[in-house]
Amino acid sequence: MRSATGQQLHATSTEWPPIAALSTCMDQQTDNVIEIRDLDYSRGQRQIFKGLNIDIPRGKVTAVMGPSGTGKTTLLRLITRQIRPHRGTIKINGIDIAMLSQKEMFRMRRRFGMLFQNGALLTDFSVFENVAFPLREHTRLPNRLVRHIVLTKLHAVGLRGAADMMPSELSGGMARRVALARAMVMDPEILIYDEPFVGLDPISMGVIVRLVRKMNDALGISSILVSHDVQEIATVSDQSFLISDGKVAASGSPDELSETPSDLVRQFMHGMADGPVAFHFSAPDYAEQLLGRDSE
């Protein structure tokens, strides 16, 4: 892992041969940082994904969109192997993550940064300690270098002056920016944003949109952004995938999606109430259910 000064940061764990080999493979450059093939996943009787295929290109901002309940956050959990697919493969830099041991997967996750929906700041820690937390957990860096890295990341999101504040003292937009600094502090190769714009005022949203683009280009990372905010995605993303009915319904640049003739894409992109995505969840006949006939 590299610090802001280009120094190599040493993790606490001792490498053993399989993990060393994993690191070598991870450093090999491929066109796609993540490749998902024929992915099936179900929750109970409900099938979330049916033969899903997605390529996440290296060094780009890729957006994943779709109506509520289509499994966007579930996809992030599959990519980080918090859950496992029932069929199909997920490869990160050419490595099938299903084949990794738990220790190897933990090591791979250090190459990810994650911005959670609500920021997920530790309420009893100051802003500085929230950002420093991954460094203290995963490295043996001296305090002086930890301080240098943390202040550098806070400066990048415009909050170096808030280092001593507590999360309860922050606005929603400030808390999201602190969470972004924490997500970046280990210099990840892949940065994941799960609904980064939810609950933000227009000014804070504009700041986060600019930071997503700025951090991706300045650090040369690959970003995956899950969001419902069509306008913001159009501003920041290089390409987007619209997921519906367990598969990719459409993909392309924001301009290409806006010109897609699909009724589903048009409904989603323009926020139309009527279209392929129904307002009512699937249910028995309304009159029969009210009269109790379905239980006879």
C-alpha cells in the first residue's frame, strides 16, 4: 500500500506464499478491474440476479442503477464476498474470488475503499481518529506518519480544519466527506460508493459529486457508484449499468442511456410514474384478499 508521499506501507500480517502470489496477480494490469459472469443469486424464494454479466473498467467511474429492490447493494456485497453467489463467477483483476481462502480475501479487501450509505462514522471517535482507524488496524505505521496521511486525506476533502471535531458536530455533508477521507486513507485500488448522495442538500451533493470525480482521476483508481440520482450519475460517471429483473437492462455512457428507446430505461431516467416498473408489488387479487377468499 502507498502513502500520500509514495512510501510503501507495511501491513501487520505476515505474508505466506499463497498470499504473496495473490499480490503478484493483483498487480497485473487488465482492461477490467472486475468481471462478473453468469451470476445467479437468490434470497429465499426471490431471485435477485439471473445470469448477470457486468464488466467494471479500470480507472473509470462506473455507476450501477436500477429501481429499488433490484439488488444494487447486494451486488456490492457479492463483489466484496460478504455473501456468495449461487452460480457464476466474480473476478477481481483476473482472480476468481470464490477460490480465495478467508485470509486471502481479507488481504484483497484492503485494496477496496468503501463509502457506506450513512457514512458509518464511529460516534465515540473524533474526525481524525475515524480517518486514522484503518491505518491503526492494518498497519504498524508510526504516529507521525499516520498524522501526515490523515491530514492529507482530510485536506483533500476540505475538512483538515475539522480534525478535532466529533461526528455529532458535523453536518450530513461533512460526515459524508469524512467517510470519504476514511475510505481513501489506505490508498485503495477500488473505491465503492453505496448511495453517496442520499439525504444531502444540493450544495453538499455538488461537493460530493466533484470529489468522486476528482478522487478517481487524481488517484487513478476504479470507482463503483450505486445510486438512484440520475442527474448526478450523468455528471460524474463514465459508464452506467441499469439493472432490472436480475439482469443488465441497458448499459453505456450517460448520453447513450438517455437515447435508449427502452421503455424501462426511459421510465427510470425520467422518473416516470407509469411504465414497466409497476407501482404495486405483486399480490393476490385485491377484492378477493379483502374478502378473505384467498384463504378458503
